Amino acid sequence: MKIALDAMGGDAAPETPVAGAVRAARELPVDIVLVGQQEAIEQSLASYGQRPSNLSILHAPEVIGMEESPVASVRKKRDSSINVGVELLRDRKVDAFVSAGNTGAVVSASTLLVGLLPGIERPGIAIILPGVKGDTLLIDVGANIDPKPLHLLQYALMGEAYARCVLGRSRPTVGLLNVGEEETKGTDFMKETYGMLEGSGVNFVGNVEGHDIFTGEFDVIVCDGFAGNVAIKTAESLAHAINVLLKRSLKMSPITRLGAWLARDAFKQLRKEVDYAEQGGAPLLGVDGVSIIAHGASTGKAIKNAIRVAYDSVRRELNKNMVDAINLYSQHARS
Amino acid sequence: MKIALDAMGGDAAPETPVAGAVRAARELPVDIVLVGQQEAIEQSLASYGQRPSNLSILHAPEVIGMEESPVASVRKKRDSSINVGVELLRDRKVDAFVSAGNTGAVVSASTLLVGLLPGIERPGIAIILPGVKGDTLLIDVGANIDPKPLHLLQYALMGEAYARCVLGRSRPTVGLLNVGEEETKGTDFMKETYGMLEGSGVNFVGNVEGHDIFTGEFDVIVCDGFAGNVAIKTAESLAHAINVLLKRSLKMSPITRLGAWLARDAFKQLRKEVDYAEQGGAPLLGVDGVSIIAHGASTGKAIKNAIRVAYDSVRRELNKNMVDAINLYSQHARS
């Protein structure tokens, strides 16, 4: 198996992508291709001693910045690490592509260059969120901010397939993110989507609310990309605020400082449980190839875990399973 | 000043509304009317010794449950505590109405029975969220889940007026909740709203993201009620999850347990900082009368604080200020 990694993507590129690639090359039975500015990558690699034999570099001189316009930059910067990496995926020279770079550019390049799986109308970004009772897959968190009900139905089918083959859930529950639990809640768009999900064959458990995202009670939660994007960024913002406020209040006296020091393993444990780096990457589902988006602030460990997500998706034949699910639905809908 | 309180609203009614009313009656120079089932209220009141002279009861035999359909229940249950309380507001027998009951029913009753301020098309629920650098007002969090750009413009004007007169901000900043910062981001709906906000006369600082909700960097953030509802419920869910996971991990060893005990004042401080009960109530802005919605899980303290929000809104002539802001905009838009 061969996985291409965008070495220029993320807030601290190429250092953290290189760090993640070295870890992944040591831990996983895959060949990793670092795509980006050769000289900068070589420099970062120098500090790791002998280069693992399953790690190579493919030079790509251009870089798409985190704030650049996605579609325009993908069209103009043909030699960017994102374009070159996604072209490897298109040409089947690699099995998967991983990037912590400009999310919109990865979505655009993957959609425009690789194309979508047969029957899929729009790709969706799925994110695995930690919860009290376990993880929940939330799809879509921003690839498609103005979706049609059919898109959400397809997200349900793809998310369900992901939860089954990659996360190993036996009969994943699927909820629809809405503003209330009753079937009659929400906009006309939500009501129409509800009706389609009821007849979709997935284990649809009805509407869920923002309340339900971090409980871990549901395997898959489907949402429109606008609300999903707001939800995950709000959650990230709150987690940060709690972290800052807790650190501040733990410094209030020598006693609380001592308490914090004694309890440090518990904080470490909590951080591990809620840390996105443990999940690593958000799969862009629906693309005819495995494309994984990592957080811009990814650490080397997060990059390594994103590569693992790619590895698992390829190994478990995720895309074949998703296509089967879509076909099964189409047959079912026709009959 | 006279404030009506829905004694039957919330998860632990009438106990907590009564507890909040007793505290408010002692702390604030207002007359409080407890609206609800007289006998149950009397029973709850009995445990507080002598009843404050500024506390009275108005019997309302019916109760609208938390899960009942809002519009239908408001139409059918004429003698419910929500209807009777809102009628007091309509007839100017009280200056404000406060309820921790069925949010949709409070919105419906306030809109149908009291009506809206001149020029206002839709009411919006504003919520005050704690942040690292201070509080942020988020409007709308669920009164209007399928708004028009004009509604969001009016939320901006009303939210700005609230931040000025009730929160005491001198020139409040107003952001638009979107999926990216650039002007070109988001749906057509968002782009149109952006254009209207630019010409609105408020101190519009452009698009903000979910990331910005808990920083306290912005005084007012305007959003559609669907995304706003998802955002606050997601935040509540995450706060709960972090609380559960932290408590669990603090129990991992005798050392961490000791640490947690020593640091208990810091946790108390944090809880105080992020607790919605400190804010108390979410004003339903746009109604021709002060209507405050408290969380269903409100404690007595939260109810008392919601009554204080009502008290401040009346005292600072919030509605007059909002009408002035709307009129100023209309003149400005015409010229």
C-alpha cells in the first residue's frame, strides 16, 4: 500500500508532516510519499537520522496557503503539493492522500481531479468525535454548506458504511441533526431529509440535537455542512476556553496549584480522551479514492494517526462498501 | 416594577421557580407574581417561612409540558401558566414575563398574544455566553430556524441595542456567524446578509466562525436560528462530556483524587465562570414587552438571575432603545 502525504500542509509544515510521516513509516506496513518542496523536506528529515526505506519524496514546488481561495488555487497552482498529491491518487500511483493543508483546496482538488464514486452527488467531510460512551461520526462538517436532502441521504449511507467497516460497529445507528427530536421539527429541508432517511434502509433513529453530539449514544450523525461546521468549530472554541479558564483558576492559590500538580495524570488522560490528534484525520467521503483531511494544527502524532485512518480505509475496502451501500439503496428505491 | 414568573416552567417546577422568586423578591425592588397552580405553589412556598410582601400568586390551572407542540398548546391551553403570564404582559399588568418552561410555547405565546415591536418581523432568542475575554451575545438560537436576511439584520440591531443598554458596552462589535471569515464565504443567504449588515450602521466586523463564539472577542454574534440552536446545544453537550470525563479521570488514583480535592476551589471557580445559571435568562428580543426564557434545568439561582435580566431590561428601557435603532436604520435606508 502506498500513501501520499502533503508535506506542505498545516500550520507547521513541513516539520510536522515530516514528523508524522517518519512515525507512520516506522509503525505501518505502507510506503509513504512526502509531496512538497524537496529541499525543505530533506532539511526536516535530516534530524531523524537514517531515513526509513519506505519513505520517499516527490518534489512539488508550489504551496497553497491556508487562506487561499480553494477552487482558484487548485486551478492555478498545478505544481502545488495538494495538486501533485491528488494527481498521484487519480493516476492510482498511491492508494490514499493525506493533507493538513487548506481544507477547501483538498476538497476541490479531490472532487475535480479524482472525481466522485459512481452515484455520489457530493463529497462530505466526516469527523470522528469523542463522547462519554464512545465515538460518533459527524458528516458533513463543511464540504457542502448548501446541500439537498439527497446529499444528506448519501452521507447517511456512506457514514454508515464507514462506521461498519472502519470503526467496526455492527449495526450503526444514524441520527439526523435537527433542532428537536420530533419528526415534525425543523425546516422543510429537514422534514424532507427525515422522510428520505426513514426509507433508506439504514438504522435511522430519527432526529437528534446538538445535545447528542458528545454523548456517544449514536454511531453516525448526519447534518448539513453549514450547521456541522459551526458545531465543530464551536466545540473546539469551547474546549479551548475551558482549558484556558481551568488553567487560570488552578493557579488561584498554592493549594490549588499543588492539587493540579498531583492530579496531572488525570488531566493528561482527559486530554488524550478529547484530543482530535487521537483521531487524526477526517475522511472526505464520496471521492473515488481515499482522501483524508487532517487538522491544520495537527501534531506529528495527529498526522501519523491521519495516515492510519487512510491505511484502515484502504485496507477495509471502504469505498467498495460505500458503493455497495449506494447501489443497494438505488435498487431498493427503484423497486 | 412588576414581573410575572411562570411557576410551572422547568424540569423541577414549581420548586425551583418558587426558590428563584423568593430570592429575587428579597434582592430586587420588584413585585413578583408567581403564575401557576396555586396549591402547588403555596406548598413550595411553605418551606421559606414568612412570604415576602412583594411576592404574590396568580392561579393558572393548566400546565404546558416541555415536549408539547408549542403553537397547538398555546392555542388550546388558555389557562396555562404561560398563557396567563403572557396575558398579564399583553395587558400591561406586569412589565416582564419570565419562564423556564417550553421555549417554543413562550415564543409562540409572546408573539401571538403580545405582538412584536413596530417594524420587527420576527423575534429572536438571544443568549449570553461566557468567553475567555468576556461575554458574547449570540442571537438567534432557535426562535426562527428559517430566517430571511432582513431578520438577521434586525437581530443585529436589537442585539447591538441590548449590548449597549443592558450589558453596558459602549460601541458593541457585531459579527455574522459563517463558515469562514472572507466576505465571499457561505451560502447566498449569508452573502446577502453580509451586504445588509455592512450598510446597517452597526459596528459590523464581518464574518466570524464557530471558533469565535467562546473567545469573548465579539460583543454580538448574529446567526440563523438553526445553526445557533445546534451551536449552543453542541457546546452544552461538550461541557457536560468534559465534566463527566474529567470527574472520571480524577478518580483514577488516590493521588489524583487528593489533587482534585485540593484543587476543588479552582473547579468551583471554573463552574461559576462557565455556568449558564450566572447569566440566568435568554431575552426573547423583538416582542412588545420583556419576555425572558430561562433554561429548563434552571436552579433557583438561575431563575433569580433570569428575573434580574428582566429587571435590567425594563429598567434600561431596552425596547425603546431597540425601536429607536430600528427607526434610525429605516430612515437611513430610505435616504
